[in-house]
Amino acid sequence: MRAHSTLTRRLLASTMPVALLLSLGTAPGRADPMIGSTLNSYGLPGGIDTPTAEMLPDATLGATIAYSDLARRNSIVFQALPRLTVALRYSRVDSTEESRGFIWDRSFDVRYQFLDEDPNGWRPAVAVGLQDFMGTGIFGAEYFVASKTITPRLRVSAGLGWGRLAQQGSIGSIGDRPDPDDQEGGKPNIDQWFRGDVAPFINATWQATDKLYLTAEYSGDSYACETGDAENCQRAVWLSDGDKLKNRFNLGLTYQIGANYQVKGYVLGAKQVGFQFSVAMDPRQAPFPSGLEKAPAPVRPRVAQNVDPEGWSGAWSADPTAQPAIQKVLGEALSKEGQVLESMALDANRAEVRIRNHRYIQQAEAIGRTARLMTRALPPSVETLVITSSEDGVPTSSVTLRRSDVERLENSEAGQIAAAAVVTDADPRPGNLIYSQDLFPRFRWGLKPYLSTSLFDPDEPFRYEIGAELLGEYELLPGLILSGSVRQRAFGNQEQEGPGNLTPDEYEAQGEDVNENGVPRVRSDGRMYQGNKSPTIPRLTLAWYAKPTETVYSRVTVGLLERAYGGVSGEVLWWPVNSPLAFGAEINRVKKRDFRDVFGFRDYEVTTGHISAYYEFSNGITAQLDVGKYLAGDKGATVSLSREFANGWRVGAWATKTDLSAEDFGEGSFDKGVEISIPLGWGTGQPSLRRVGGNIRSLSRDGGSRLRVDGRLYDTVRDSHSGQLYQGWGRFWR
């Protein structure tokens, strides 16, 4: 087959980025994408090793562990959009060329379904995919695949594959596929995409019973590297000595356990036996869909005017004891709801309260419960209810409701009260607001266990540390907060260790903290901050939050900002409450903290800063761009995408590229990773603002590293801005 021109190859290489952009704006009226029933060994919908054009239900988050003598694959898959599937994988491959006898390899996949199946006609669903499209590329492949439902229980998929899917059975080639050993780890292997030998594959899955699926496939993957086939492996340094497959046919059996789990057994090429366990869940479906929180107090309709003529006339407002009494009663009622009545303004026709929500993951639920309690506490002449959300002493948004609407719509759908509500920027001026008595200064503390983890180290893929953490917060004035934490390790396999497995003394004896390329070690010596047997102070700061104008927020934080750095951090954010677009700027002057002395510092200090832009799409997706200078002195940009659901689940990914060369950056070439954040209340059914989860990144490198400051403004105020409010408005009447 004639080699394609450079332009054609570039067009092929850009297929997936273009698909991603198209998927963000999926046209209305299109049929739902074809949904798969089983996951393959790479963790995506498919046969055994081969892909299909199937998707998972939108927002599904899944994980797969697949084991055979030829490979061990651990995958996380996320249906980021209805037609876009992404996966992160960490695999162990045996190798005779490695001193430890094996290799741990990270890989990323993406698949986009660009054509729907016609259930009443001949047209199949069609998808394009990139497998292991950046990094070492040991599993690297590209494919076009079509899937068609033959009968309600039988589905067949066929396609053309490159790379790993064309190690045998080639029907031609498109140019030459570059030697993968020449690729730089961690970078998209664009020059390889859809190049080299191309081979067909086919798979069929038959649903034998409601829970049992039988799969057969014809694959071009011969497991060349894993069986020592140097001619087809193209990765001679990774050769292994597994038994070669006898043919190209794979057979599998999958059993569904409940709604979320699958077990699979399979045979590769009539020679190798494998096993697989998969779990998949929809984050939007909670174990306790309605929650287990106590029902709110019902709305109290006002009595007739002739029953309480003084209350309706507003004459009560002339009594100087009226507001303090009402404010005290309302504050006590809100306290039982896990909220703080910060301040209140009251006259004959209007009442404004500023509340702090300490319980509900959706601010709309806190506002709804507050509105109910206001109908019970306020005299009948008060018609206008203004509920202002306050975060760290700073007013963010105000929701204005007519009391008559609250009374009228209590038993209607939440959309009606949402249409009746008016959301505006909160006025930063105190006006005639009166703070609740004995609110400031205010001290809170807590004691909880902590778990610190580290992933993807080839010598120890999972490191952990478990201990106790004491947290405290002392709010001197509204917006002026002294806070910190103390940790005491109990046990774990995280040990204090310098880069290159140096002991702490050996590493400190080197003096300056720079790597072999002269790049400051701002993160790659992170294990020097772990494994301390004595108490540590991860954070001890004094922060001041303010709101200079209705749409501008500010923050200044000084102290021990994180475990590795101390100094001063300043930030401003422009964000109108009803705007999907926000802009921010941050500057930090920090010094590296000592590895052992919790109040000591090392010699390295740096000024960093970023200009940021944020945009919230209507489907729960937030895009963020940060441009500026990082901790190692490198300059560049970070692009982040995240998707958050109404119940608080958040899944995202980011990538950072700076002016550091791939050689100076080291393995991985540039920084990237994924984030998973799960609200604790999702699993327990009890309302809580606490979350579990964190960042999953391939390696801790020095390039593209930012300061980890608690309380950044965008995350602080976003829950009470209109985008998040309306996403969670369904819980207003909860």
C-alpha cells in the first residue's frame, strides 16, 4: 500500500483531538451511543484483547485487574462524555533484560465513537481509538472498529488495527512505523499513529444467559515482546521468555455479579490462560439515592392577616428587641442543620441572612433548608428573603426569594423554585447586617486518621503511611483565619529516602538540591519529607480572605504553606456570580522547608506565579488554563479538564508543559495526571463536606510543579456560584 503524504499522516494523527472537540458539543437529537456489556483486558469495552465501538454508560467509572503469564494490567476507565472513553493503565511485563526481571509500564488510552448504530438498518456503530498513545508504547496501537448488533444476544465487531494489533496477519502498510525505542517516554507518539503494518481483527460476544457472556475473537496481537519474538516486538530491550501462542484465536467467558462486578476467564491463542476482575459504577447513582439525612422542617405558611394584624403590619420592627430574639432563634435552628448564622439584617418587609454551610455537599440544599426555617422564624410581614452564602468570612452569592413563592412551591419540582429565585453577586459591604453574638473569635478542631500514598515507583509500586492528624482553626475576625495540622505517623512502608535510594544523611551531604541536569529538586526528593517517626507540621498558616468589590475576591496566606515549602502566597480572582468565565492571578514567594526540623528551612527559595482562566460548561465540565512560572523556575502552562456531578463526584485530568526540555525533565517528558474526588456522603448517605480521593500522577518530577496552597479562591467560592448552585438545585427541597 502506498505510503501516505505528510499532510495525510498529520490529519490521521489529529483524529482524536478533533473528536474530543466535537464530543464537547454533541448535537441534540442524536441517538444514545452503543453500550458495551463486557470489558476487555485493557479495561475498555471490548472482547478479550481486541476493542469494539462500544461505550460505557455516560459518567461510568470502572477498574479492571487482568492477569496472565504474559501480562498483568491494572486499569482505570472513565466515560468522560457519552462518546468519549479514557483509560489509565499500570502494567507489569516480565523482561529478561531487566535486573529486577520485570518492568512496570504506564499507559493511556482514548476512544471516540463518531457514528451511531442504526438499530433498524445495516449501519454499525463506528469508533476510532488510540491505545497506549504516549510513553513507552509497549501496548501502542491505533484502530478503527465497527460494531453491529446481530440479534438481541449477539454483537459482532470488526476493525483494522496498527501497532500492537498488527504484529501478525498484516494486509498491507501505511508508511513506516518509527522504532518505538526512539520515542521519548511520556510524550504522544504522533509519528507512530496509524502508520506501519495494518491488520484486521474481529470479535463476537454472545449473551448465553442474563449473567453469562461468551466471547471469541481473531486478533493480530501475537504478544511478540512477551514471548521473545524479537522480529515483531520492535522493543528488543523488553523481550521476555513466555510461551508463544499457537494461533490467533482467543476465547473467553464473562460472568456478571450483581450490577457492578464481572469476573472473566480467557485463553489466548490456545496456549495462555488469563483471569480478570472488573468493577464499574455510575457515580451519579449513590448507594442511598435519597440520603439518610434528617428531613428538614416543613415550610410554615403565614397565618391570615386578621389572625395576626400586628405581625402583618410590620409594627413589630420598631421594637429594638425583635431582631436579636429572632436572630437567636433562627441561629439555633440553623445550627441543628449544620450551618452557622453569621449575620442578619431585618426590617418589616425584608430579611437577609449570611450563612456558612458546614454540612451539605450542594449549597442549594443548605439554602433550601435555610428558606424553610426563615418561614418559621420571621413575622408574616417579611416577604423578601435574601440568603447570602459566606465562605471563610467572605460573602459570595445572594439568593433572593419571595416568601409567598416558598410557601406556594414547597411540594413542586425544584425547577419551579429555581425559576423563581434570583441569584446575584453578594454585596461585600456589611450594610445593616448584625453579626451573631459570640461568633468571633471562633475555634474549631478535630482529630482524624490520615492515609498518605505514593504510586508508580518501579521498586515499590504502592507506598503508604497511616497515622493520626490533629487539625485546628482559629478565626479571629471574619476572613482572618489561623489554621494548621500536626501529624504523627503510626506505620507504613513510606520511608525517608533521597533520590537514587540515598539515605537522608547521604542526600543532605550533597548540599545543593539539584538533579544531574542542574534542575532544582523541588518535588523529586519528596520522599525526604516522608517516613518521619517524630511529629510533623504539614501546614501552619494565617490567611486573610476579602472581597474588595462585588466580583473580585482576594487572599493572602503566610506561614508553612505545605510540607515542603513556607512563605507568602497572594491571589486575586474576578468572577461574577452568573458568569461561566473567571480570571485569577497568584504570586508566591517561598522557601524550601527542612526535611526534619518542622520550623527549619533549606537554602532554596523562589518566586512563582500564574495567571489563570476558568470556564464552566453547562454539562458539569470545567476547563482551566494556568500560565506562569513554576517552583523549579521553569515557565509554561497547565491545562486541566474536570467533570463534576450533582452529587459531588469529580473526575479530571491535567497536563503541564514548560520550557524544560524532555531531557531535563526526565522520564515522562512533561507533567500529567488525573484526579478523583469522592464526597464521603455519597457512600454513607449522611451529609458531609468531607471528601476522599486525590491525584494520580505517573511520576513526581520537578518540572511543572506548583505550590500546594490550601484555600485557593476558585475552589473556595465555586460551590455557591450559579453554575454549581443550579447543578445541585434538585436538592433545594431536600
